[in-house]
Amino acid sequence: MAVASGKGGVGKTNVVANLGTLLAGRGLAVTILDADFGLANLDILLNLNPRRNLGHLLRGEAGPEEVLVEASPGLRVIPGATGMETLADLGDADRESLLSSLAPLTAGADLLLIDTAAGIGRNVVALCTAASEVILVTNPEPTSLTDAYGLTKVLLGRRPEGVIRLLVNSVSGAEEGQAVHRTLDEVVRRFLGAGIGYLGHLPKDDYVGRATRRQTPFVTAYPRCRASLGLAAVADALLGETRGRPKPGGEPTFWRRLLAVGAEA
């Protein structure tokens, strides 16, 4: 699952870190790929100190076992690297070499969560198109909704059958979250001829900021806060869907789809 947002600052990386933590705590083997190649910071949010990252792997300076970081029981993280080229800039030989390096990273995982950069850059589009599903994170602000629509338009243009579901962050309650989804879904249906699903909402919660400053997932630091309870409902829904799905290492692999999509970008 790729987790994306049209606009930065809507809490996307926090959602990834905490959702991964919850699902791992419920028995799934989860791997998170920090794919924000411009501003990779998932390791900071989880208080990790990786000695190697994705850049070392792709340059042949580290093996897969040196890159993967155990964040908590059942949760592994592939730390991102800044300044990486777009997949479209790779030649065929480099693409195959990249595939052989990446494939072992999801061995044994039940779920691969991809934290993309914000916006509609080529790497973002390639990652989202290759993923089985996109979780689109937004908040109620008009600018965030406008950018969420822009990203949806690009992704459906590349893959009309793609599954996109909305997660609305920082709302006053369930009614506001549902209203945001209705607004965006109506516009998408009117102009793009498709719909986007609704995954749920996360309420505004001061404990999220407190946990971020502690570099600890809020679901761990404050498991009974409003945001934790809201995300727990999302995790429970995803858990039921994930059971029985093919693992990320199955064919066709996510990595091979990603490189094929990147070549077309």
C-alpha cells in the first residue's frame, strides 16, 4: 500500500509510522519503505539511527540485511535516501540490478507500506501506480483537498482501475471526515468518472504533537488518545482485508511492477 498526499504537512508520514506500528502489534509482518527521496525522515519520527539506507544499497555499498532496521517487533523499516534519481533515468541494466537489490527487502513481509513524497513527482506516481492500493491522506483545508484531487487525477490517468481510498486527518469528528470524503468523491466522479473509497478519519489531537516531539509513535506513547483510537479502527479494517492476500514477494512483485512503471514515466 502506498500512502500519499497531494500536499505536504497533512500528517502522512505520521500515519505510516503509527499504522505500521499498530498492524505489527496485531501480528502482521510489516515493512515500511521510506520513499520520500527528497526529505526522508521516517527514521527520525521512529527514533531510529540507521547506519545504512536505500542509497547505500542501490550504490552497492550495503546488502539488504544491512539496510533493514527493526523498529519494533514485527516492524521493519527501509530508511530512505535523499537525492535519488527518478526511476525513468535508469537504463535497462541498472533497472535489473536495482530489482535484484530490492527484491530481498520484502521477503517474509505480509504488508509493504510505502511512505511517498508529497505531490505528483514522477517517483510518487510510479510508486503509487505499482502499489496494489493507494491511501490518500488529506485534511479539511481547501488547499489540501485541491492537491488531493490533483494527485487523484494523475493516478487515475495512469491507472484507471487503481484503488484509492481517503484517510482524512485532523478533523473535529466523524461527520467532518465523512463530509470531506463526500466533497472530494463527488468532484472525482463528476470530472474523472471514478470514485474514491473512504478509509476513515483521525481527529485533531494534541497528543500527536507530543509524541512526535518524543520521536515515538502516538499509538505507543498514548494508546488511548483520540488519534490512537481512530487509527486503531483503520488498522482493524485493513487487518481483515490483508489476511489471505498474496505477500509482497509474490508474483508479480511490487518491485518489478515499480521498475516497469518507472521505465514508462
